[in-house]
Amino acid sequence: MSKDNDVKGVILLVDSRGGLVADSHQIYHELHKLSEKKPMAVAMTRLAASGGYYIAMGAGPKARIYAEPTCWTGS
């Protein structure tokens, strides 16, 4: 996806209660690399806890992060 010029950006939808730290870290790391090449936005829906929240942060410091008003967010 990072090399596909037809892909102009990425929208990441997060609805996760978390998971294992190693898995979350691997996804975070890959998203962070992708965010250096493509603009990203994150939409957190019902739940973005623990690993889900961590993964959302992988979109990088330039990403816009949106959370539904009823989303349970945190770590």
C-alpha cells in the first residue's frame, strides 16, 4: 500500500478491546512506517482500549484521530 500511488491516504477504523502487547506493538510499528509515506486518519468507534488505543497512536503525530462520543477509550 505504501508504494501504490493510487492510494492517497489511509483511514484506520479501530473497534478493539486490545490484545497482546507484542501483537499491538507490531501493528503500531507497521502503521507508523506507513504514516511516514501516506496521510492517515483514525476513527475509534465503540471501543479503543489497551492495544486498540496503542494501535491508533501508530498513525503518527500528523494524523487526525476521531472518537465517537460513546467510545470507551484508554489504556
